[in-house]
Amino acid sequence: MASEPNKTAPTDADVDAFLAAVENPVRRRDALRLVELMTRVTGEQPRMWGPSIVGFGAYHYEYASGRQGDTIAAGFSPRKAATTVYLADGVEAHAGLLAGLGPHTTGASCVYIKDLDAIDLGVLEEAVRRSYATVSAESFGTDAG
């Protein structure tokens, strides 16, 4: 199978301008806090990926199916309903830790948080740290795809 390009690619868009334009004041406040947290955890500077994802670092993935590409190693998006935090190695890898996070919902690789003030930021920071470390290792693959 040929490599399919990831639909979300890094751009040269200004992260600060994107964050300043977030309409919901809670999402904007939380986004600014997540930039600080993820910069500290990853040692990477934020970069826009597509029109609405703030990413930190990148990694190359390859599925058993042969599909491969590059994507964010850590990141988030301040969406209308909730802020989406991306755990690139999947939410299941952090299920025990996330049990102590506080109010949130999840998807396969996403943690949806409505208000950072309502959760344990230490738990979120540890989940981001672990996920980033996993995908930043020399190679990362999965059987999903």
C-alpha cells in the first residue's frame, strides 16, 4: 500500500494569532495554559497543524496495513464543545492514569476537556509526558489502521 499523506500537516500559521481568535473565553484561557504545559513537557515550540490543531513535535507512524505518515507527537485543539487533547499513543495506554483526571470524555486518541480548572492538571501533564515519550522513541507502530 502506498503512503497516504496525513490530512493534517504543519503550517506556517501564527499560533498566537490562532489562540487570540478563539471565541470561547474558557477555551482560550485553557489553550494558553496548554501551550505552557506542552512546551514544558515536550521541550518543543508550538506549531499549527492544519487550521485548528496546536502541535508539539512530530513523529513518523506506520501501521501494519502499510499506511504511514507524520503527525503531532503531542497537541490540542480548542474546539467549540470542549478542548481536545491528543495522546498520540492512544487513550487506552493511559486509562489507569486518566481515571484520576476528573470530568472528561475520550475517543481513540483524544481526551475531551470542558474546563481545565475542573481536572487534575498533574494527571493530564503526566499523560501527555508518557504519550510524548512513547511516540518520540525511535520507532512507533501499531496494528490499527
